[in-house]
Amino acid sequence: MRKPPPATFACYKEALIRIFYPETCGVCRKILRLNEMRLCENCKETLDRLEWPWEEAYHPAPLEHLSNTWAVYSYESPLKELLRAVKYSRKEYLLKIFQDSVSRLALAVVSEYPCDAVLPIPIDPLKRLHRHFNQSETLARMVGKSTRLPVLKNILVKPRMIHSQTSLSRRERSINTYGAFRVRAPRKVKGKKLLLLNDVFTTGSTANEAARILKAAGALRVDFLALARTGRSDLNPSQKETASSPDRRKA
């Protein structure tokens, strides 16, 4: 019988740290075993089941300015709780849980739809001041690292705050987001094929408006990748609008 490899110094160090500072699951708060990182086994298995297979990750949304849209996960528990902790409890480190899955889909996307750069959807200055980070930038860095594409930060900006979109219909969201973004350096997006990144895709109004501004600045094509996509059960009745499915556009 082959003997197990000896424990490394790093393992002993981690075990010692956890004696004094036990790590808990990012969802259920259960104390983690030494071989568990950020999520307990049960919550990780539940999260893994929410990941869309490649053939279902594409979302044929009827959006005028976006050519293609994809999402890594279905927006359900425990992913909902993880994103709330990231955004409202400043636990940016929890986004590392998604790194492998986000990178895997991003590599598949850019291999089929080559692009020149990755752009995060920006947040307004007040949210940035309160949160200290933009979760979309963190996701964009993951994608940039795995695909070796440049990440264009602070090119697309959101100079003003907009009203909450939680209870708005698709049409109301489009009106609410109109003019919310601007491009600081049009020369950096002109003639480029771009991949936008955000955490959640609901109706697509925010991403579509960002794409409109980028195309007005000269972008050739704008695609969109979200960490999670809401289902029809997540929308308010006024948001549940029937939409036809457009063909994928590679141009």
C-alpha cells in the first residue's frame, strides 16, 4: 500500500491558524474542516449544481446593442447569499470561489468569439466609496488573467447614481439606465471587439446601455458575460415579458 505524502509546513500552519481563527462557510456559517476552503462541502455541491453547462450558458436575450450574452450560474441560493455577502458585507474574497468556473466559461467564449479586451460594468462613485471595490472589476481580472486579454478599467464610467431597479419592468429599467454611462477614452475602444463583465444579468438593460455607449464611441462588437443569470421566478410580474430569441451575431 502506498503511503500518503507527508503533511507540508503549509498544512500545519493552516491548522494552527484555524485553531485560533476558525474559518466558517461563506453561506451557512458552519465551521469548515481543514480540507474545506470558503464553503462547506454541502454548500459547494449545491453551488456546483447551479453552473450552466456550455450549451445552456448562452442567453438569447433580445438586446439591441449586445451581440451575445452568457452566464456562468443560475441566480439561486447559495449564490444569492454569496453575492449579498460580497456586496453588502464587503467580503470581496468570496469571489475567489467562482474563479475556476468563470475562467472556464470565459475561455470557451473567447475561443469561439474572439475579442480584444475585457471591460467591467462600473458602479457609481458613492457605491465605490461605501464598498471600497467593484465586484465586476474583480471578475474582469479573473477573466483577463485566464484569457490573457487586457482589462480596460476606468474607460467605461458611471458618473451618477441611478434609482434602484429591483421593482422596475424591462422598459422602465431601460429608461432608468439611459445615459448612465460614458466613455472616457473613445480611442481605446474604437474598432475593438469587447467583452463586458458583471455579476448578475436580470433584464440586460444595464449591459445593453453600456454596450450602446461603447458602440457610439466606435466599438465594433460588444458581448456580455455575467456571473449569474436570473430565472423567470426571480422577476417581478411586471418584468416577466415575453421575448423572442435572436440569432447569435458573430460580426
